[in-house]
Amino acid sequence: MPRVIVDCAIYRNGCRTHGPEDFSDALEQARATGDAFLWIGLHEPTEKEFAQVTDEFGLHPLAVEDALKAHQRPKLEVYDDSLFMVLKPTTYEPRHDKVTTGELMVFIGDSFVVTVRHGHGAALSSVREHLEDQPDIMRNGPTAVLYAVSDAVVDNYIEVAAELQIDLEEVEAEVFAPASDNGGGRGAAGAKTTAARIYDFKRQVLEFRRATGPLAGPMQKLAGAGTPFVHEEARPFFRDVNDHLTRANELVEGLDRLLSDILSAHLAQMGVRQNDDMRKISAWAAMAAVPTMVAGIYGMNFHHMPELSWVWAYPAVIALMLVVVWGLHRQFKRRGWL
């Protein structure tokens, strides 16, 4: 168990106190006093390691299964002896322009909080330290921990959305830059790279959306009345978190819509460039068809053809071809085909 236990402490009257090292004895002591609770943090426990916690805290088997397997959607479940919440913290990797998600499960019940974390991000040490510096909030018991964890996760959503907004502006500038600047002269290779970047960006936004969207229902439930194991005085705090989550979801929706518009604009630009290329090809083909036609006519093996015996016939035919091709070139230039 020491391998997976990140921190374990008893909090009384909003302050951290020294207690037994064994969490079973610590839970018994917290319940005996009546004004304390135990907060134990775990990181990626195995089924065998989590079994002891399950027995001591009386956690529901379905919630335990979700906590061990991870890969859950954000949700809130109420059981007889505990409340179980799943959060998906996100982190942004600027080096790879990538959004990664972890998983965070929170159990709260009679005088205890159990947090189970999966993934390398979303460490709760800073949340614990921040709460320990605010004993007035910590006096609200396990509800305070649930609020602080939710608030930290949702605030991080807004920070990640801001980073994605910066990346979106870069993609937008790349798509709408002049052809000489955005690689339009490089042909299909530059366009393919831009399209691949947009699709990869949409995949990042989709991953982010899977973390923020499903959390709206649980937050509204926590902000409402009648949720077990949640103090009525905590409802304004959860309403504040819900407001931040609504803002994060609006930012995600905006990112997704703008990406769709940018992708449509990029595809439209590709279509316009292909039409320009086809017009240029058609113009050059038309100009090449004139000398081909004249040379084909005079290349036929007939004895009786006009101008065959004329001394200036060859230069005249060449001049005729040049004049016609020059006229076609001038017309195509005027129409913007060349």
C-alpha cells in the first residue's frame, strides 16, 4: 500500500493533525471524534491493493470497479454509504500541441475522502496544500475536498482552452495566409499538411470535449439541493464551479465551430486552386492545339493542296501559328486564366 498511497491525513476543525499511520486506525479515530475526517490519496492502485480500502471504507462494488478500470466518463453516483464522482483532468503539452486527459475518482462518505488518480497529470498535492491554508473551507469536511478538487479541474479546463485558442489562431493564420506565404506554390503537399493539422486539432478538441461536456450534469446536481453527503452551505461554491464549467464548455464549442469553418474554408481554397490549375492547363492546351491542327493539316499526304508550291508558304504558316497562339495567350491573360 505505501506504493500507491500518495498522502493520508486526518483533518480536525479545518486543520491537519497527526494520527495513526495505518489508515484503518486513522479512519476509526476520525469517526470517533465526530468533528474530523480522513483524506487518503491513491495513485493507480491494483485490485488487490484497493481491496483493503474497499473493506475499510465500505465502498460500493460498482464504484470500486469504475475506480480500478478507469476510462470512465465524468459522472456522479450516489450510493447508500458514499458519493462517487469521476472527473477527467486535462493537461496541455506545448511541445507537441497535444491535450492529454487523466482520470480522478473521488469517494466521500462518513468522515472520509478517498481520491484515486490515474495518469501522470492532475496531481492533488497543490489542491491539498491550498485547502490546508484555508481552514475555514476545510471545516466543511469532505464536501470541501470535493469542491476544491472539482474547482481545480474545471479551472484547468479554461487554461487548456486558452492554449488551444492560441493554436487555433496559428492554424487560422496558416490557412488564410497568401499563397506565396502558406505554401500554396508547393502544390498538394502543403495543402495536405495543413489539412492533416486541422484534423489532428479537431481530434484534440474532441478529446477535450469528452472531459468537459459530460461533467455539466454532475455539477448541476451538486449545485442543486438534496444531494446526499453534500452540505447545503456548499451549494453556492458548486454553483460557482458550474459557472466556470459552462464557460469552459462554451469555449470548447467555439473552438469546434471555428475549426469546422476553417476546415471548410481550407477545402474551398483547395477547390479554387484546383480550378485555377485546370484553367491554366486548359489555356495552354488550347494554345498548343492551334499549331498541332495546322501542322496536322499540312502533314497530310495529298498532292493537290494550296500553298504547297509557294516559296513563302512555310514562313507564312509559322507566322500564322504564332499570331493565333499570341492572340489566344492575350485573351487568356485578360480573363485571368494565365
